[in-house]
Amino acid sequence: MKYNIEDRCVAIAKYIIENEATVRSTAKIFGISKSTVHKDVSQRLKKYNNSLYIDVKKILDKNKQERHIRGGMATKEKYLHILELKKS
């Protein structure tokens, strides 16, 4: 699905706000790269819709603060899964 860049920026921003989504999960949903998502919401969106940009920035900042926690949880789940495989 082709988007006008402005429309894509707004659609991505609305998705992130509604779902409190990460850049990575948003990229998967829209079928574009993480770099494109990040550029759309951190640079381009500011020109098109500043109030939406501010809302998205809050969520992205929150995600950035929590990323070390998510990483630790993912590592824990990975090793628990490995232990389960060894037991069976």
C-alpha cells in the first residue's frame, strides 16, 4: 500500500499513540524499516503535525526508558525456554 509521506507519518503516529507501540513493532505492521519509522515520527512529523509529534515523542521517550527492562525480560524468557528444552 503506497502512502503519501505526510499521510504515512500521521498514520504511523496515530498507530504508535493508540497502541503505545515501539518503533520495531510499528515497522513490522507498516512493512517499512525501523529507520523509516523513526525518521517519519522524529523529523518529518514535526513539520506536518506538531501536536501529534509531541504525543508520539512522549511514548518514544517512555519506550526508550523501558528498553533495558524489556531486554532483560526477553533474555530471561530465552534462557527459561532453553532450560525447558534441556529437561525434556
